[in-house]
Amino acid sequence: MSRNLIQQRYKVALTCLFAFFVSVACIAEPVQLPYKGLQLNAKTNIDSANLANRRVFVIVHGTLAHNGMEIVDSLLSILQEEDEAALALTLSLNVNDRKGMFSCDLKHTHKHEDASAEIELWLDWLSAQGATSVVLVGHSRGAAQVADYLVNTQDKRVQQAVLIAPPTANKGTARE
């Protein structure tokens, strides 16, 4: 094989690889909502043109985490591959426009229960976009917050819940 042909194939391969990574990075678009003087953040792959006929997966992260964590990004990628609509939240934890991990040097002013109001706000936003069926997905503390939300609200928009590694210490058994 000639050197020129090898270089051409190398360039094509790099171009394809670059296009793949750009398309993966573009899977989720940022969404922001105002809430009690704060800007809330989420990211989504939702095409709102057809939400009434599909379920939407709403993903809630674990303690002090955010919607860019590896597990959340992996879930979003898998759901995108399966042509499923998804919205991944970053709970504010009382920090305006929070992105990334909750900073260790910040004072904790949030409570575990605060997540319910933010989850409900995002479900209201989804309803306004035409969504009628939601699957709530929570990881770690987010799983406990999803369970708390469902027990306290019995929200009929939520058709299913997926709890990934929910903490159970002092709260009974995992089954409860």
C-alpha cells in the first residue's frame, strides 16, 4: 500500500472518530429553569415534537453529585441509543446555576427533602412540553429522593421508578 493511501485512510478514520465524539457530546442539550431565585440545570435529548406518545426517563444523581457524572452520562447515552427520551437533573443544593460537584468549601444549606420540589418542577416542565409518561431514575441518594417523592406525592405522571443503589441505613430494608 502506498504511503499516500495510508495517509488518506488515516485522515478518514480520524474524521469519523472526531464526528463520533462530536455527535456523542451533542446528545444532551442544556435546559434551565428558574426556581426560588435560583437557576436550575438539566440536560436532555428530548425532541418535544412527539413527547405525548413516549415515556421520558428523568434521572436524579446521588449525594453532592451532578448530571455530568459518568453513570448519568452513560444512562443518557444508552437511552439515546435506544431512542428513549431523557432528562438528567442537577439538583441545586441551594446553589445558583450549579454545575459540577458540590464544592467542599460551601456550607450545606440544603436538605434531603428539598429534592422533591425540584423534581416536581421538572415534571411540570415536561408536562408543559407534552410528556404524559415518566420513568423516574435515581442513583444512590437520588434513588432515596425519588422514592420519597413518589411516597409523598403519588404523582400519576410517574409510571415507573428505577432505584439504583439506594441507601437504606436506618430507613428499613431495601424492599421497604
